[in-house]
Amino acid sequence: MRRELGQSGTPGVRRQRFIREIFLHEYLAFANLSRQQKAFANLGDSETPTFFKRYVDDIFAIVKVCTEERFLEHLNSLFPDNIVLTFEKETNNLLPFLDALVIRRGTAIVTKVYRKATSSDRYLNFASHHHISTKTGIISTMVDRAVSICDPRYLISELSYIKRTFLANGYPRALITSVMKRRLQNPRRPKVNEEVPKPLIVLPYYHNIGEQIKRLGKALNFWVYFKSSPNLRALLRTDKTKVPFDSIPGAVYQITCACNASYIGETGKTLIDRFNEHMAAITRYRNAEDRLHGRHTVRTRGRPQTKDPRKTMEEAIKASAAAEN
């Protein structure tokens, strides 16, 4: 099952997507048995899933045949104004879920790595200007994924696929074999925090110089990591307009007063427009406050103020809670 999103790209929709992620984590996580029981309380025994797991916006559930529509309808009825879920049923005993292809074999399920039909199998080419550790790291990651996902009966074919893929991306056969063998013999383990952390530096990578700095880091006991330098496309491309952050609609902001009070707000307008609204509300509040206490207010044009200053102050606070501070 997957959630449905609106059109992507606009700041408002991106903010909605973020809010939906929080909603899914908080309300559809069903992290404990009591929450699951509460969510499925109105379902009959035949409609309650025998297995239910969620990762971000993807849900994997096992339900009885012909009850999936009722189960989906029930999930969408829990929060009808917040989110809409859709579902995908298994086809020929196969159902993709995240990076895994779940295969039903009788009463058991097994998994192997799932690739979309549109997958190009294009990875960082061996001739690219990157440190060798970056290239071998990609191979290691692919092997780790295969080991963690694949049922033993599919592991050999997946490793063969990985080898063919990296050969097609220009990697030497000997390097691929060496990295894969080392990874299979020494699987990745959780790192134990060092008592005394090493110093760390991050540098742009340059061929030969980078290797020398890496060796120096090992000798002097500090970490060296490399980041990619801007490529030619990034340097020459001018068709993408950069919008200043204060001109992008949609923001969460904080205003701090001299009295150490703070105001946190959210707006669908640009930051500069909302700031100007706050300043206008503060000005109206202060002018009304002066009139309320009989202090002289200089007016250069316009009609004399006749509205009750208390009413004006109240409206200013509604427009900006920062006005009364």
C-alpha cells in the first residue's frame, strides 16, 4: 500500500509532503500491539491482517483473499481528511516492497533484490574522477544489499548480476572479484564508538594528491574523506534560476524580541512579505497605544483616527502576535 501525493515541485506541496511524513510516522506506525488492536478494532477476524509492517509511506500487509478492499477502505476511514492510501496486490505470487521482491511459495515467503523495469544499471563509471574508495564502496553496498535481502537460493545469481553490472560500467574484473570476496568474508558490522575520536577533514578529490593525503592520514591517525568537485555540467549550466530564500513562498520562522520573548510562525507567503506584515501590525499597535494614552502621534496625511484604539490594538495582535511585544 502506498500513500497518494499531489503534484510535486512547489514549496507548498513539499511542505505538505513533510507534514504527511510526520503524520504517517505518528499515526500509521502502529509501533505496538495495543495501537494495532485499537486501529483494527472495527474489523472482523477475517478482515484483520495477519501481518502488518510499515516503512515511511509503504505498508506491507497480509490479508485473506477478497478482504483487501475492505481493509483498504478501513485504513482510509481512520483519517479521511488527512491521507489517502492506495494498494498493489501480488501478481503471480510476486509483490515488490521497497528494494525487495517478495515471493510467495505456498505458506512461506522468500525475498530477492527488486529492480524496476526502468532500471538502467548505470553506476559511477570506473573512469570517473573519484577516489577509488568511492568506487569500491558502491560495489560493497550492492553486495551488502544482496546479502541482507536475498534468500540463499537467489544470492548466487544476484552476485553474478552485480559482477556483470560493474563490468559494464568499466570496472576491472579483478577489482570486482576482490571487493566482493572481501565483503562476503567480512560482512559489515556496527561501528563501535572510539574512546578518542580521530580528527576528520573533508577535501575535494584530486587524482594522486588525494591518495597521498589519504596515506598521510593513516600515518598521522586522522580521517580523510573526499567530496566531489563540481562537474562541467554544473559549472556551465545556467538554465536553472536560483530563487533567493526570502523570495520562496512557504516558511517557518522565528522572531526574537529584545525582551528575550520569541514568536514562531508559519506562512504560505514569502518571508519578506510576512515580515512586512508584522512590521505594519507593530506600527498600527504602537500608534493606537499612543492614542490610548494620550501621547501625541504625528500624522502627515489622511483623516483623523476615529476607531477605538483598543479595537485597533486587538486587530494588530490578531495580525501579528509579535505586536504586543
